[in-house]
Amino acid sequence: MRDVRGHSVSRRPPGAAEETFAVASRRVIRFAAGYAFVVVAVAALGLAGYAAIRSGAADPVSVGTQVSVVLGTTLTGLVGLVCVIGLLISAIVWIVSAHGLRPAGPGVLGYVLMSTSLLLIGLAYVLPSLVPTVNAAIVTDAAMRIAAVAVLVVGVIVVRSEIRGETGLEIPSGHRTMQVSGDDWNASKWDPEVLDDIERRRGSQDF
């Protein structure tokens, strides 16, 4: 294979550093997807609740409505907090492990995309207050947050591809399972030292 500069690079099997980077990459993507799901759920509940109040189907001062709002907010808040904490820890591990594979770590593009993601999160706290309607504010907030995690996921995928191409390292894309092949039963392909040990043991037993 060839790297991004056209130089020939041979594949190397993954080690501990590559495994850590691969696991961190997958966890960033998974926590980001979980956070996006929570954002969509919160936005949908907010739009539905506001529509119900406007139509008179729900009374904002009734105990039932207030309990429902508290329960929904608490549940989505807890799930969202878990996703944010997991995403933060995974992102830190991902950055550190990327620097362990190449000096530039995520590189310029990786850091630019991460900065863009943080900027979008910051805008999610500012832009909704500038729109004229509640529905528009809810949609704007959700759009900014979903765009932020989408940019982050793109950054992880791009950086993983760059590191694989530049270093020739085999970055695992998922969990690997042990598979037994016909070569495992072919003694001629075993380690010579293992064969010698087997022969020694067999010779000692003959006496």
C-alpha cells in the first residue's frame, strides 16, 4: 500500500497503542450518536409539549403536566449527562492515543474539526435566544448540537483514515473474533520451536 504522499508503506499488525486508538474512536462515535439521539428526543418532547399547551390539550399549571415535565427532563438529562461525560473521556483518550501513533496526533484538520464542534456547541447556547419563536428556538438548539457531534464524528473518521494511510498501521475497525482455520491443524506450519519441544517430549516418553 502507499501513504498519502505516495510512499510505499507495509501493513503492520495492531499493537496496544493501535487497539487503544481504535477503541477510543469507536466510543467517541457511539457516545456522539447517543448524545444526538437524546438531543432529538428532547427537541421532540419540547415541540410536542409546547404544541399541547398552545392547543389547550395540556394545562401547564396542573400537577400531572408538571410531573410529566419533571420526569421527562430528569430522564433525558441523566442520559444526556452520561453521553457527554463518556464523550469527553473518550475524546481525551482518542487525542492522547493519536499522539502516540504519530507526532501530529489528530493533525491540523482533526483539531480544526474539533474546534468547529465546540464552536457549534457554544452557538447552541446563544442562537436559540435570538430567534423569534419557541419552536424555532428548539429546532435551532437541536440543529446546532447535532451538527456539532456530526462534525466530531467526521473528524474521528478522517483522522483514523489519515493515520492508517500515513503510518501503515492496521487500525482495527471492530471487535475481532478468534477463528480456527485449517492451518491451525497443519503441523508443518507451526512454530519450529514448538515442534522441537513436542519431539523432545515424545522422545522422553518413549523411554
